[in-house]
Amino acid sequence: MYRLDEIAERFGFELQGDPALVVAGLCGLSDDLPGHLSFVGAPKHAAAAQRSNIPAFVTRAELPIEGKVCLFHPHPEYAIALVGQLFERSKLTQVARIHASADIHPSAELAPDVVIGANVVIGQDTRIGPRTRIMPGSVVMDRVQIGADCLVYPNAVVREDSVLGDRVLVQPGAIIGGDGYGFVQYEGRHVKIPQLGRVVLEDDVEIGANTTVDRGRFTETRIGRGTKIDNLVMLAHNVRLGENCLICAQSGISGSTRLGDRVTFAGQVGVAGHIDICSDVTVLGKSSVTKGVRTPGVYAGIPFRPVERWRKAVARFYRDIDHERDKD
Amino acid sequence: MYRLDEIAERFGFELQGDPALVVAGLCGLSDDLPGHLSFVGAPKHAAAAQRSNIPAFVTRAELPIEGKVCLFHPHPEYAIALVGQLFERSKLTQVARIHASADIHPSAELAPDVVIGANVVIGQDTRIGPRTRIMPGSVVMDRVQIGADCLVYPNAVVREDSVLGDRVLVQPGAIIGGDGYGFVQYEGRHVKIPQLGRVVLEDDVEIGANTTVDRGRFTETRIGRGTKIDNLVMLAHNVRLGENCLICAQSGISGSTRLGDRVTFAGQVGVAGHIDICSDVTVLGKSSVTKGVRTPGVYAGIPFRPVERWRKAVARFYRDIDHERDKD
Amino acid sequence: MYRLDEIAERFGFELQGDPALVVAGLCGLSDDLPGHLSFVGAPKHAAAAQRSNIPAFVTRAELPIEGKVCLFHPHPEYAIALVGQLFERSKLTQVARIHASADIHPSAELAPDVVIGANVVIGQDTRIGPRTRIMPGSVVMDRVQIGADCLVYPNAVVREDSVLGDRVLVQPGAIIGGDGYGFVQYEGRHVKIPQLGRVVLEDDVEIGANTTVDRGRFTETRIGRGTKIDNLVMLAHNVRLGENCLICAQSGISGSTRLGDRVTFAGQVGVAGHIDICSDVTVLGKSSVTKGVRTPGVYAGIPFRPVERWRKAVARFYRDIDHERDKD
């Protein structure tokens, strides 16, 4: 529970209306909850905001919501993300600093203020930076380096030799550094190629729940700074992602493929191996990227094309057939 | 090992043939195992049943299998599901009522006859209902509410604030309440929007192995009573599923999408965010649902259409090409 | 660090050049690392190898790389897989033979030289063969049989009654033997059919990270000898895979489908239930296999066809549309 003037002061927002109003949490406009704070990002939502039961909004100074308490910020959605930090409740508070049941190798180095949960395993020569929290049931194997202010949720696995930068967030059940899928056919059998490399997650990377990032075959798999990976994504060995990419759920990137910066994949995208995708590419959901991409833009389809070409092809695919429906 | 007259008596089936016959387990018709009990649901399978090595069948009274011991029930597949409960063997029997290695916060409330396995972690202010079993290695975080007669298999994670009704079944490795995938772009970076909401799984929900259900952004993600989710499914933040839906493996539903009741998705379906799908919709495997659906029926395709229209479009897509094959 | 003459002697390679050269590890040709050993499989890569900074190569006797130390073997990629074993570093070395925190049922039988990590749970009547290693946090339930020389990575789950042969490799987070997805509709509800069967993984099977293999409904799900499964794959109940198959990431095979030997699926393939796919079939990525396959060959598409037919159909799908681009 926070008074709006507390919030305004803490984040430097200008306040208009009753400063003593108390809010219990945040909500979206469509949630329409009394006693909560919401936000308005675009003029088209102002009327709905005004009609709603929500008593207070973060909005832009040029878009005050009549009859509501307003907190002003030039980028309301960013502002609400900041305010949200106030309402994050403590997680698994029974975790002691270093839980008695954790199994920590004597050679491991834990920086000050590290939190290690119940049943966590920390391997030989592993180093964990200040204020990083490893939650219950997670296993961090040998020679791993984890930076400062990371948070590894329960039952994740970080296999040997992985490197995590600062402020890396690993959701529950994610697997960092599993073996790459590499075999050589020899006398009718698939002989495993030992996967000797590692995974590097640069600063501010987030890895979704039950996502898997395979270690490099001989060298490394690397995810660039600020890139966010959703749940159940597969990143194969030797993949390299640039900075500030967004890879949505259930997408998969085959081995040795490289992405530039600010590449966005919607859900269930599949990408072939050994190709390069340049910066500033967006691929729509369920597309199949079968070749390298040298031109920034939006792509879609199976196999993929620039989105306008995919849309034309789909229109022809359903032509007359869609028309029949209209006659129904 | 059960005598057929025991089975008949326990479930109220009428028996025809040798009541002293003993069966060691259940099998499908194609498994063709001597000493087992099977079932026949449709007249077309009666001849195969008669020829098989299987000595006994659950069947409808009007469809007796000649030469076999028969147990009669109007719905044989339902009847065999009941009988199957007899053959479920104890699971991880070494689990004590409350295993000594479990880490249970003193504020947690465990109802009578709760079973907590080895290395389970139970968070602060969490409440667990009667006869619920949490199997080894699972982590249930703070302020979680779990109802009666639930079963959480090993190495699952139930994150803070989740609510599970009665008789909820969570398969191994499932993640309930991971952060939703929500960022706001600000000065070229993706700033995380704190995911403050929760997950609600209503009564009789089943969650498959390694499936992920993300918590609501500000409010909740909710799965309606009796809905069954298969393995490796992704349900994003703020998704709402109605009652008695079936979501098959590797399907993904994007954020804030709502499904009605009795919606069925075959495997690998992808659904866009912020759309509504009405009750009694079926979507065939690998389809891409890009828009809301207001009319019950069967849909398929990428992008999806009513199934007959998709089939026509596919026929045209392969026309002449398929014909060439026929000339081969 | 190994001298090349040590490597040559250990694996019986012929050596040409400085026998005292020391290499620190392996690398791919494109990694171009000084002080490492690489390999050349095809004449087209010889020039790049010669120009590279890599000092030593495994290559065929008829393809020596000028100016480099060469180790000769008729199948260089196989040879490098062998050499790779030298460079595999110890994993989670703090694991004692049987870690004190492991919870092992007194009836379980552990063969000599078994390694059991921290917080591992081993169920009743489970048997584990010689030299098998179960890494931290994994749960092996009741009546499981695991053969010799297996390796189960952290936080995997092997549910009751599963059978693993020799040299089976289970990557982290994999779930073996979760319930199949089987329900019977009765009075408007989905009634669970108890999943009474088991999973059998034959010798030399590998299961990828966070992959799920469901137990048989009444009988078994079986993966044939030498078959390798990638990450996040779903194998439904009663599926049977033959020997030496390769199933790439995020593919899914529906219930009761059978594959022959040497079947290869690229990533994100979906396969319908209750169909048979013969030996020596390859399916390209993201395809949808909707019917049985009786003819060996390469298939692709949604829905799938022999690959040349799919390619023709795609060419027509984009015809003129792709042409327009060419005019740009």
C-alpha cells in the first residue's frame, strides 16, 4: 500500500489530484480495479480511463485524465515498470543467506551478500558475484562464473564453464549449458562429438522458464547484452545473439546461426543452422527462417519472405475460398 | 492381479463368463496381451477382439465378445479408466509423510495427511490442503495456496502467490508462475515490467511435464476447472482458459488471450495475443490462430481458417503436383 | 594440454610435422584459434585451413594441409570426436561416490562405482548399474532399472517403472515417464485414464535437455538403440522409435506413432498419432507429418509431401510475387 505522494516523490513524477490517495497495487486498464494505479499510454485510451473504476493513472502531462489522480511522466509505460518494483513482494523469504542444506564446494568463491537457497549445489571453482541469489533446488556446476545482482530461480541448471554477466535473470527450470546436439555418423552409428565449449550470457540477459541454451561444441554459445529470451526456447550450440534481441516463446535457433542486434522473433519461429541474420530484423510468429537475412525489416511465412510478399501469397492461397465464405 | 468378479463388484459391472479369471493388468486391443483386460468401444473392433489373445473385455451389453469374458458398461472407455485406478502402483513409496529433508517455512500451514517428499521446499505463508502430495525436489514458494487431493510430481516449481484448487495434478518439471515476458522499450533497452500477478489453476486442472504457465502481469493467469494441459505447452501472462479445454503438447498461447469452454488444440498450435476464442472451438495441429474466433467449429491452417477452407486451399496448393505423383 | 604425438599414439593416427606441438583444445575451422587442433573433412576447406591460424589438423592422408601439423584418419570428423574425449573436463567434481544428502531407499540396488550426487532421490526397488552417475537434484522413482555407464544430468526426473539400457545419456531437466495425455470424455468432463505403462530407453539413447518422454498408457513407450533426441522434444505415450533415429529440437510425436530405423526429423516437426513411418525417412524442419509413410526418402511441408513436390508447390505459392522482388 503506497500513498501517491510517496510514489511521486520517489520517482520524481509530477502529481495532480489528491496526494493522500492510497493504492494497493497496479492494474491494466481492462482490469478496472478500484484502489489501484494504472497507466495511459495513448490518447485513444483516455476516455476508457476516465470511465473506469481505477482512481489513479500515470500518464503524460499533455494527457491528464479528468476526475482521476494523475502522475505525469513522458513515458507512462516505462514509469509504471519503475513503480512496479515497489510492489514486488519478497520471494521465498525463508531462504537464509546461505542455506544450511546447500552443498557448496570448498573451492567456490561467494561474494558478499550472496543468497543461496535450500538444496542448491555449487560446484568446484565456481564464482558468484555480490548480491546474486540462487534459489532452491538450482544446480550450478563446476567452473561457472556468475556476476553481480543475478537472480536464478528454483530448479534451474547452469552447467560447467558457463559465464553469466551482471543482472542476469534465469527463470525456473531453465538449462544453461546442456550438451549441443552433435554426432558424427560412423559405421552406421551416431557417435557423440564431445561438447567442450561453454555458454556466455552477457549483462542484463533474461532466460525464460524451461528454456534451453546449449553449450558450444568447441567454443561458445553467446547471448548479447540486454537480450531477453522467453519460455521453452531452444538455442543450439554455437548460436550467437546480438544485443537487445527479443526471442519469444517456443522459438528455436539451430546450431551456429548468428543474429545481429535488436532482432525480434515472435513465438514458435524456427531458424535454420549456419546462417546470419542482420540487425533490426523482426520475424512474425510460426515462421521458418531458412536462409540468411541481409536487409532489416519484417519477415513472415513458411518458408519466410518479407512480410508483404507473404501476405500477398496467403491472399492468393485463400482467394475465392475466402470469397465463398463471404457469400455464406 | 485381480479376479474379474472383484472388478465387476467394485465398479458395478455386469459379468459374463468365468468370474474367477485373473488379470494382471490392462492393455489396448493392439497390444494383444494374454492375461490382461482390454475394452471394445465400437462394433468395428469386435472381430479383432474375438481373434485376439486377450481373455477379457469391458464392452457394452449389446456388443458381447464371443469366447471372451465380458464386463458390461454403457461407456467401456470410461469404465476402463475406472478400472485403471486399481492398477496404479504406489509412487515413490519411500516418501515419509513429511520427509526430514524438506525445508518448510514455520508459517506454512499443512493440512492433515499431506505428504511432502525429500528436498521439497515450502515457502512462507503457504497453505497446503488435505491429502495433497508434493513429491521430491519440488519448490513451492511463498504465499501459495494449494487445495485438497492435489499431486505435484518431482522437480516442479510453483512460484509465489499461485493458487491451485482441488485435485490439481502437476506433472514433473512444470513451472507455475514464472515471470510473464513483459518489457518496455526505453532509451534503446528492454526494461522489465515487474510481473506482480499470479496464476490460478481451478479444480481438476492437469498441467503436463515441463509446461510453463506464466503469472499475470498485474492481475492473473487463470485456467478453468477441468482443463487439461499437455507437455511443453506455453501459457503466457494474463491468458485465461475456460473449463474442460484440452491443450495438446507444444502449443503456445500468447499474452492476454482468452479461451471459452471446451476449446481443444491439437499439438503445436500457436495463438496470437489479446484475442478471444469462443467456446467449442477445435484447432488442428500446427495451426496459427491469428485472430479471434466467434463461431464454434473446427479450424486449421497457417494462417488458420475453418477446416474445409484450409483443406480446399491445400488441395489447390498441391494441385497437379500431387497429380504428377499419381502418374508415376 | 596434449602433445600431438601423445594424441597420435593414443588413437593410432599417423602424424606428419612437429610431434612436440602442444594443443590446448579443439576448434572449428571458422573459430580460427592458435594453439588448437581442428579437422578438415572435405577438399573445399583445405585452402582455408592452410590460411588459418590453427596449427594442426586431423585430415585424410590424401588431403595433407601444407604448413600445418597433420594427423591422418580416413574419417576426420569421427577422429575429432574421439580426440574430444580427452578434453572433456570433470563435471561437478564435488560429488562424492554416494553423496550424504542423497535419499536412497533401502531396497534400491546400486552396483559398484555408481556415483550419486547431492539431493538425488532413488526410489524403492530401483536398480542402478555399474559406473552410472546420477547428478545432483535428479529424482529416480520406484522400480526403475538403469543399466551400466549411464549419465543422468542434474534435475532430471525418471518416473516409476522406467527402464534405461546401458550408456544412456539424459540431459538436465529431461522428464522420463510422465503421464501420457489420455482422457475419456464422460458426462461433459475429461476423466483421466490412468497411465499404467512405462518408458524403455534402449542402449546408447540420448535424451535432450527438458525433453519429455511420456510413459505408455497400458504398455510402453520405447526408444530404440542409438537413437538421439534433442532438447524440448515431446514423445507421447506408446510412441515407438527404431534404432539410430535423430529427432531434432522441439519436434513432437503424437501418441502410438511408430518410427522405423534411421529416421531423421529436423527441428519443430510435428507428427500425427497412430501412424507408421518406415525406416530411412528424413523430414525437414517445421513439417507436419499427417499420414503414415511407406517409402524412404526426404519429406517436407505443411501438410508434408516428398520434398520435391513441396518445393514445387512453394515455388508456385510465391510465383510472380518473388518475381516482383527481382524487378526491385
